Amino acid sequence: MRAATARRLGGAVVALLLLAACGDGGTEEASGDAVSGSASPDAPEETEGTDDGAAGGLHDVNPVFDDDFPDPDVLEVDGTYYAYATNGNNRNVRVARSTDLVEWEELPDALPELPSWVIPGKTWAPEVAMLAPDRFVMYFTATNFRPTFQCIGVAVADSPEGPFEVVGEQMLVCPDQEGGAIDAATFQDSAGTWHLLWKNDGNCCGLDTWLYRAPLTADGTALAGEPVRMIQQDLPWEGDLVEAPTLVERDGTFTLLYSANSYGGAEYTIGYATAPSIDGPWTKNPEPLFSSDMFDGRYVGPGGQDVVVGPDGEDHLVFHSWYGGNTYRAMNLLPLGWEDGRPVVAPDDAG
């Protein structure tokens, strides 16, 4: 879950990763059928990430879900992890479960029914939050019927596996004057209030893109305050957009991770900004946190990230990158460290 409230568990995820590296790393669907890579019609023709020269162990398990599984969001519930992803494989919202973040079992569609005011075919970047033991709220991106923009809807379920049912008769966030809204994320503050984050989809229409935040009502199905702007695209490597916000708080510092540039190729990149409070002010790191040229080019177009606390009690970065000759985006897992309050992907002491 894109929140700083994931439960810390015992164990050693590094050991699990190294053990998994000795296996075949495959995943299976709930029916027992093997999961294989599926093509994306919008995929670029670029060089796939290479394994040559990259460090072993922590990298060798990737992808941990070797199928089209973009924009992963991970939620931990009582020792089981649930990963949700953009539509694919005849599912509106893909979901898989794991106990170690390495071996995953795919489950049936988490959002099998869409309302009449949603145009099917583009159900993107789901986010699921657990508001109570039997109340799970999903925020999903889909194409609104009128106005016809990508916007954010909300659905609820009594189980993390779903099925989730859409709430209301319209999208939760749909600013047509800003090109719509996509890439919902959640954050729970120290007072227990849940917040929704998102990106206005301005790059669809030649507009600026901003990452927004607003508090949610207690039931999670409506905004409880006016949206506040956090950051926009203003660095050369960000191209014409910032998106996919992920907010965490560590030792009094708030860190906003985000993806930038075009998702369709090697330009896609993860950056971050920090602030002393959830209200800002936000200071961007001038250089990317994670780009395609790191780790000998192993991960092409890293993005759509989430932060999850693993079985070892340590932070991990979950993200997608291109595989299969750049025909699909699979899910990866790497340790996430902190140095002087700043995030570091796969730090030297990660094993």
C-alpha cells in the first residue's frame, strides 16, 4: 500500500530472495495455469534490460511476477501480501498474493464489474487501502463516459481479494478542466486521517501535470477537503509529466516518490521530493532516484512504484519495468534504504 502503515513482520526477506533465485521464479494462476508474458499493444521497440554485469541475489529474482503487471500496488494483511495492477489477461484489475513478496499466485479479477458510466478497456493503476479489518477501499483509474477523460473511481469490498463493487454513480475525482485524474495513492497520517493523492492528467491535453493531495472521509469514499497541489513537472528528465505518487514518512521526513516522463520507453524514471510535513514545502531531488541506466540497464523504464515493508521489517521498492523485448511490464522488487532521510535503491548493505 502507498502508505507508511504497512505492518512490520519478522523473518529475513533477503534470505527468501536468495533462495528464490535458485528456483525458476515462475508464478501460477489460481487455476494452476502458468502465467506467461502477454503483449502490450502500446509497447515500444527498444532494447530489453540485460542481465549482464548486474549484481546477483537481490536482482536475480526479478521479475517477481513475470507477466504484464504494470503499476503495482502492494497491501499487507495479516502476513499475506496482495499486489494489484493495471488491467490485463481479461481482468479489469489484476491481483496476486504472496507471503514473501517473491512467489506470487494470481487470483480472479478484483473488480469484475464496471458501471455503465465507465468505458471499459482502460482500468489503470489501482490502489487499495484497509480502513478496517473487513473494509477495503479501492481507488482505480478508468475512462469516464461524460466527460470522456481518465478519472478516478472508488470501490469497496470486505476482503482484499475482492470482488470490489463500485460506489456511487460518478467518478470520485474527475477535473475535466485539468484533463482528468489518474494514479490514485493513499497515505494515513499520524492522527489516523487517510489522504488521497493523484495526478491531474494534463499531458493528455497540453496542460501541466500536478500531484495533488486531499483528505478522505472516514469511510474512504469521498474527499473531505479541497485538493492541495504538491509538485509539478519542472526538471528536464521529467519530460512533460509527473505521475504515480507514493508518499511515505520515515523519522519525521515525508518523502514523495513519483514517476516521470513517458511510460512507454527507457525515459520513464522514478524521482522524489521531501518535506518536513505533509503540507510541505516540497523540495525535489534534482537527479532521479532510479533510471534505466542504473544496474547496467537491467530495468528499462522503471516506474509505477510502491513502497512496502517486507517480512524482515525493512522497506522494499515494488515497481514495473519492460520485459519480453519490451512488450510487457513485469513487477520487480528491490530493497529500499535510507541515508540521511533520503531513499536509496538497493543500497550496498542490502545483502
